[in-house]
Amino acid sequence: MRFIPIYCFILLISSQALAQKLTLNVGNQLDYCVAQLKKELPQQTDYTKEPRRIPAGQKSWNTVSVTDWTSGFWPGTLWYSYEYTKDPALKAKAEGFTKSLATVLDKPVLDHDLGFQFYCSYGNGYRLTQNPAYKKTLLRAADSLATLFNPNVGTILSWPRPVPNMEWPQHNTIMDNMINLELLFWASKNGGSKKLYDIAVSHAMTTMKNHFRPDWTSYHVVVYDRKTGRKIKGVTHQGYSDESMWARGQAWAIYGFTMSYRESGKKEFLETAQKTADVFIKNLPADHIPYWDFNAPGVDSPGVDSPDIPNAPRDASAAAVVSSALLELSTLTKDKSLQTKYRAEAEAMLTSLSSASYQSHDVNNAFLLHSTGHKPNNSEIDVSINYADYYYIEALLRLKRLQEGKRL
């Protein structure tokens, strides 16, 4: 007989209880997202600028250049809204903001974020419209991303430029890069080179071996010797410390390895997704929305005069990413108890995100409040951020499909 550890059993029961106590009406939440978008659309008429953040005190989105790493999330959110509503006005806006990203590929690759930029925008656009021009652009983006692969290391170079603490010109790889592999997997199956699949698997395998501590918390960045592939060190760039569990970094790991298992069928990736999800869930606060870093100093931390936790900024974006990932993970694992646990936890997160504590409503035109971008840099702390909204609506659409008995 197989026994579940008592803490897992308690967590499973508590997650199920919350999900049952606070029933989430997915249709109502999707309607809310569309209404928020439609409030904002009259303000966004310049297709060369993509909405990124709404600071405190503002109603409308601040915009960034199409070269910004987050530039694909706004058009991706529009595509998801069109998928739900079939509203031609939303489709037209999605097309306009998507098309403007093409110029990114006319310049040398700045970093690894082409997957975020193009798979969220052109990828969703192609999935919904089958526009052959979108497919051509996606294949071009995948080939561009592949130029950053270092076969000596086995991973894609994340930042091909000097970044503090990265020992440039040595090779750096950040956990965020796992998400960009989906572009390579897709391209390898849709007319691109088989080499793109091999690069994606190599990157995931190497990350799996080097990015995790024994307890399956993750390093944000690993620095490698660019010539030998030797691991030099694990560090952070956006987390509290080199040895802390930065919430969104762990979220990228859960999402990325879940996706990599779906695309490759490699059991190691499923096991990694489960272990990284379990430690994330185990350490969540009562409302299921993580602090920006799980190891930010708390009230019980020795020698800390001004503790962050329990008053530390939350990161709704990390919860949105993980809720979407857990819904998929619940459909991929064969373990019935884990299927139930991951589905219940995803619904608990979405229920909390859909509460008055986290939804924006009249505060501003975003979907969600209380995300944290880069706290060590004092940047985007407790604001609305486009990738929080993107993964929130993605998770809602995934839950809707599951409730309807459909496959993801």
C-alpha cells in the first residue's frame, strides 16, 4: 500500500476545502477580464508600444517598446480574450499589436526572451487563425533563439551582455528561459529543424541537473564556464538572496518543466515539475498567493530588525503562472492523489486571485493588483503587470476547458 506523507494529506485536504468553500464562477471572471480590457483599449492606439505596468495611482497602462521582454503578453492577452468572446474588435486589436513585434527579428538577438515575445503573441494568433504569415514569423523567431545555444554548456545563453554578478563573458542561464523552450518545441513540429527539439531537451536536461537544490527549490541563475560547461555558481538576480526561493523563478520552473514533459514525454521532466510544485505549494501562505520571495526575512528571522514577512509584497504574477501550470500538471500526472491535489490548489489560487483582494476593478484597468517585478532593484513593487494578467486569463480558460470535460 502506498502512503501519503501526513503534511501532504493535510495540505491536500485544506486545498480541497478552500476550493469547495469558495466556488469560482469562471465565466464571470472571464467576463470581468474582457470588461477591464475594453476599458483600456481606447487608451492604446499606438501599436508600436506595448502596455507593461500600471503603477499605484494610475488607471491606464504604461507602455514599453516592442523590444521589451514583456512585449508579447499584451497581444497574447488580447488573443485569449478573442478566443473567449469571438469579438472581431478584440481580434483586430490583437492583430495590430502582434504585427508590430515583427521588427524585433530585424536586429541581433538581445536575449532569450523571444519565446515570451513571439509564442505568446504570434503563437496564440496562429493557433486561433492559422494565418500562414504568423507561422513564418514563429519559425524565424525560433531560429533566432537557437543562435544563443551553447553546445559546450547545453543551454541557451540568457543574457548575451554584461549583467551584474554573471561573470561575463561566461555563460549564464536563468530559470525564466524554460518558458521560451515552448517556441522551439513548437517550431520543431511545424516545419522547423529537428535540431530545435534537441536544443530544447538539452536545455531542460541541463537546467534540471544544475538549477535545483536538494529540496527542489531553484536558483534563479546558474553561471557556467562557456568553454567547458562547468557549473561555476548558482545566484539570484531578482530574488532575496542566492539561496532563497524567488517566487516567480520557482513558478517558471513549474510551468517550464510541465510544458517540457508535455512536449517530450520525458519522465524526468514530469518528476521535476511535481517536485518543484510540491515545495512551492507547501510553503504558501494561507491565501495561496506567495510573497515575492519565500525566504524574505520574517518575524522569526534572527538579527532582523525590520522583517518583510508577513508584510512583504505579494506576487500575484507568480500565483497566476503556477495556477495555469498546475491545471496542466493535474492532467499529465498518472497519480490520482496528485491530480486532485494540483487541480484543487490551482482552483484555490484562482479563487484568491479572483477575490476583491487581488482583482483591480475600479482601481485601474488591469485584471490583477499586487504583483512584484524586481524588488532588489526597487522596480515594479506592488503594481499591476502584464504577465500576471496574461497567465491569469490563460489559467481561467484552461479551467473552463477542464470544467467542460475538454482536453487542454
